Amino acid sequence: MKSILLLIVGCFLLAACDKNQEPEISEIFKEFGVDKKNALADGSTTIRVFCKLNPEATTDRREVKFIISSGQFVSNKDMSVVQKCQFVNNELVAEAFFQVPLSGQSITVTVQPNIPEIKNNIYSKSETVTLEKSVPASITLSANSNSIASNYEQEILL
């Protein structure tokens, strides 16, 4: 009789347990963005990307991964970087700077939580930076026959 009673109580306890629910994306990221939505594709412009996490996030869940579709991050010269969030003005913030490439039409910037046990693609957010073709205002070429090799036939190769 005791074993049947114990089995019934155990079943009720298991049924009453809350299922392990995955968090909503709004519970992870409070805000995500880039400082510039449009930029010149000049190879030298840097753009700040940032995200604000829920301040109640535990310390083991305070890393994010930023990914860009082209260009490179200033800190590691790669197309992705992992940043640890820090408290700034009572907000949990992570930021990185990336350099735009010399060509292209747009860059997709993505942020994901850097938590191995969670499928990151479910919790990613993206922004797009539109690139405009960059042309120089002017080009000046000057030749100096003393510093340019010739082929000894009165011609200078440029």
C-alpha cells in the first residue's frame, strides 16, 4: 500500500514540475544595434556594434558573439569576435568595432549569446549596414625620371 501511495505522490510531483522552457529572445537581449546604418566602402571606416543584455543574466551567460558578413573586427582582424559584457551606467553592455571593406553593397551584423548548450541561431539578432561606393575626390600622378626605371630606349615605364 505504501509503494502505491508513494508512486501516486511521485506522479503528482513530476506532473507539477515546470518544464525546462527556453528563454525568449527579449529575455536575453534588451537592445542591439550599430552606430551607422550607411557607410562608405573605403576600407578604413570603423563602425561600433553593441548589445545590451538583461542585467539579471548570470555571470556564465554574459558573453556574446558578434559576426559580420564582410570586413573585419578591429580587435582580432577576423569576421567574428566574442565579447564579455560589462556594466556601464547600470546596464550590461558588450561592444566591438569593425572596419568596412573596400567593396560590397551591405554588411549583415549578427549577435548571438555565447552559450554552448543553447542553439545560438535561435537567439540571434541581425542588423544591416548599407555600403556606398567610395571614390577619391582627386588623384594626382607625378613622374620623376630619376626615380622611375627606364628601358634605356628613351621610354619610362609607369
